[in-house]
Amino acid sequence: MNENESVLSEAGPETRLQKVMRGALRWVPVGLLAFGAGALLITFALFLPARQKLAIANTDLENANTTITSKTEQITTLQTDNETLQENLDCTTLHMYLLQALSGVRAASLAVAADDYAGARLSLIQASEALDTLSDLLGTDQKDVFSAMQESAALALADVQNDLKSAQPELDQLTKNLVQLEDNLFRNP
């Protein structure tokens, strides 16, 4: 007999608890090895792909934020341009109606000079309509001026109906007022 066998025989027969413990001690490293392998499998199968997807999503988010910032700047620029164009359109519309009123008054003057009652009346009606539109377009600070011009146009229309030639001084004054208003509103720098 060798020494190991003698030690075993001297210790006595192995109990059932010792056999179970020896078996358990053999399976514990196997269980730990399986647990470690599972942890590695989860890391490589789930965690790393999710981390890569997160990195891609963060890059996409940064790109989207950059695009949003760029588009927001474009929108701001377009809104500013739109406001400028709207102001220009309003100014041009105002000028157009002012010129339309002036054209109507001058056409009425020409019609009075040519003894054309119908032409003078029609031109004054068109001028009055343009003055009404101008009055609506301009602020309240100009309402008095346009009220006076509208009264002048109405007087000229009444004069045209009574005596064609008597309307000329009123038409001249209305022309002068409209030219002065145009100069005040649309002075060339």
C-alpha cells in the first residue's frame, strides 16, 4: 500500500456527506465556468451590439440637430425676407392706389378741359374709389387728410354735374394735394 491509500484507510470509510461534498466541489467550478460563459455570451450577443446601435443613434441625433439648426436659421432668414417683401408689397400697393387716384383726378381734369361730362364723372368716381382704398390702407394719422381729399372729390363730382368748368379749381387742388402726399410718402433719397 502506498501512503495515500493508508491515509484513506486510516481515516475510515467515507461518509455520505463527504461524497456529496466532493461531488459538489467538482460541480461548483463547472457552474462558475458556465456562469462566466453566459456572462460573456450576453456581453457579446446583446451589450456590444446595443452599444454600437447607441453610438450610431447618437451620431444620427447629432446630424439631425445640426440639420435642425441649419433649417431653423434658413427659416429665420426666410421670415425676415418675407417681412421685408411684405413691407415692400404694402408700400407698392399704397403707391399704386395713390397713383390711381392721381391718374383719375388728372383724367377728370382732361375730360373737363375737353367738355366730356361722362369721362370726367367716371374718372372722378374711380379716383374716389382709389381714395377710399388709400384711406383704409393708411393709418389713422392720415385719415383727416384723406377725408379732406374725399370731400374735394365729392365736391368736384357735384361741380361736374352742375357746371363742368366749375370743377376745375377743385380738381387742381386735389391734384396738388395728391402730388404733395406722394412726395411726402415716397420721397426718393
